[in-house]
Amino acid sequence: MAYAQHELKQCIERAVGHANAYQRSILAAYSWNVEAQDVSALSFGTEERFYFTTPDRSMRAIGFGITQQLKTAGQDRFLQMQSMWSNLNRDHVGTDLFAFCGFSFSELKHTEFRWSSFGEASMTIPKYLYLEQDGRTTVTVFAFVEPQSNAEKILNQLAVEYAELHTPKSDRFVTRIRLTRDGNDAFEASFHQATQLLKTSLKKIVLAREVVYELDQPIDLAGLVQELESSQPGSYIFFFQPTADEAFLGATPERLILKSGLELKTAAVAGSAPRHAIETTDTALGQSLLQDDKNRHEHAIVVDSIEQTLQGLSTTIDKPDEPMLLKNRHIQHLYTPINATLSPEVSLFQLIEKLHPTPALGGEPKEEAVAAIREIETFERGWYGSPVGWMDGQENGEFIVAIRSGLFTDRSAVLYAGCGLVEGSVLHSELEETETKLSPMLQALSHLCTIEKDDIYVE
């Protein structure tokens, strides 16, 4: 930071000038080139940490601290966030903005219980951002400047905090975790209710299973993210820790949106089968998935829904006629990439609102499926299955679907897995699918924790 201090001070002084002129807070942002950082950087810094990386690891964002956090709630939370972000983007000087963003799956039923640190819609500008894109790594410092602020004082404080980012944390002992609720009975009850709804106008509904573990001490979350990154090549890795008390993280194969200017990339990911260590068996499982009527039907619902949604938002849509296989370490999916050229007036938040949730995580028809999920699931989904990602001041960004994930506190780990139900779905097969989808997180945990499976209670 030392060699960038002069330019950073100039940026802060300019922000002070704007703050004094307009008599309101101004966000100052300044970037400079640094050496590439990897996921191990999360072992340093504050308890407020954020991380996002693409499957090929060509894009990596690491955030520390919180300079500004925008939050809102309600059915119009996407529109509200659009307005708040526009105002913040207006009141800044220097480098382009960057925010880590996330939304709840639907409106929270119990706002004071789990997910209280996350809320229904949140955008976080960190204090310090390491961003790797296009083979270049930068660090950006974000600072809020009030009218009559002292630029020298702000600069000194930033220098102290920046130095603290490079101080390693003390080692932690191996955490013991004990399974206290496997979620099977709740899932079975929801399954039977859902199958009755599938006999009406509902074509598909996606049910989730909640599995709860008790911890004897906090887990090394930075270590867990590193384990996921190394064990789940080909998956997005995400980590949101807005407070010391709660963190949400996971490894997902599913992109919701990648927006760059008017170009949009999305995908349908629905229908799954396990992987196998023997190549011939693994290939046979994949071919069987490609030819399975139930999975092809489930996948087609997602493709058709996304295409219909994009028709009102874009000028061109391009997709292959047949799905292909998307292979991850433990599971393989039917996968159809979908690209579109957007109409100029379409915003990133508008895209998220229209596409979330796709039938891969909600169902079809969307509104009916989401209402049914809220009614028959006995727990709070929170950010599970929701849009999570990042965006910049030009409304470019990438959001993934937050599956293969868990919510962590000092004394608990709550893991989530879901599966899509259509007419003809079988309970035993769907439960097995959730077990497969829990595997990535459980495998990563097993490298850091001792997992006990005693004293499971029935809901």
C-alpha cells in the first residue's frame, strides 16, 4: 500500500471535496496492481470476509471488511436494491464499484432466527477487495468520506487496517461435529404433500432437505473454503461472512446469470445421476441420464421456462437442441447452456428478478411452486437456492444458484440439498439424490472435523 499512498490520498481528498460541496457522504475507491492472491488469503484479515471464484478459477474476488452494506426486504426487494445501488454509484469517486450480493430464496418467514445477518437482499462493498480478472490482479480500497473529513486521518486508518489483513490468525483445533437432525422425516412429509400437488396444475416442485450438525467449537471456515476449492474443480466457490456469528458458503455447479454489457449467459441444470470411479460405469450412468424420460422431462421444464422468460428481455436467444452432461466430482447433471443478447433497457436486477427461481430450484409454474414450498417446508431456506454473486458499477456481474451449501455459526452447521419432483418421482430415489448432493460439503468437512453420527432425533 505504501507506493500507492500518494494516489490514494489524492482520491480521498477529491472525495472530501465532493462531500463538502454536496453535503453528503461520498464513497472513494482506488485500485492498484498486486501479485495474484489465492483462497489461502481468507486465513488472514477480519471476521467479515467474502469470496467468489469461477469454475475455471480465472476470476477470483476476495473481500475483507465492510465499507457499505445495502439491505432491503419485501416482494419488491430487487427494484428497491436497483434504486439504492444507483444512488450509491452516483455518489462515488475513483475506481469502479464492486459489491458482493445475495438474496433470500423468498421472503423470510422468521426474520429474527437463522439468516438474520443476511436478510432478504444484501449488497456489500468491502473495505479491501482483491480482484483477479483477465490475468490481472488488483487491490481496491473503498472508504466512505463525510463532509469536513480529514484525508490524512482516513489514510492513516486505512494503512493500519490494511496491515492487519496480512496478520495470520491463530491455529484452531480439530472441531468435533455431531449430527443432530438428518431431515429425513420432514422431507418425507413434504414429499407426500408435494406429490398430491403434482396431480393438480403444478408441473414441478423442488424440495429441500435440511441437515443440522452441532459443533463443539467453531470450524476453520477459511480452511473449509480451501477444501471445497481443491476438491470441487468445475464448481463455483462462494463464501459470505457478514458477521463473526454467521457464514454461508458452498460449491455450486449452477450459474444463474453472467452479464457483460448486453451479452447474457445462463444455463439450465436439472436432472442428475451419481458419478462412479470406474470410467465405463461412469459413462454408462451418464448415458442413462441422457436417455432417462423422468430426468429429460424435468430438464425440459427448466429450459422452456428460461427461454420463455428471456423472450421478453432479449433480442436474440441461442441454445443447443439437446442437453449435454455437466460432470462434477460426485454428481453429473443434464446441462443446456443458453446465451442471449439483451434489450438495452434491461438491468441486471431485472434479470435476476425474472429468472429467480428457475424451475431447477423452485418449480413450474413459478409462483405456485414457491407458494407451495413456503407452505410445506418446515424450515427457513434463507439464501439456499438463491441468487448469490457480484456486480460492478456498470451493471456487469455474475450470479450463481447457491446450492451444495451450508449456513455456519460458532456452534452449528446447517447443510442443504434439494431435488426436483415431477409426476412419477419416487421418495427413495429423491432421498438418495439429496445424499449425493450433500457429499461435497461433507467430504470437505471430514478433512477438518471429526464427524459423529450419534443421537439423531426425529422431528
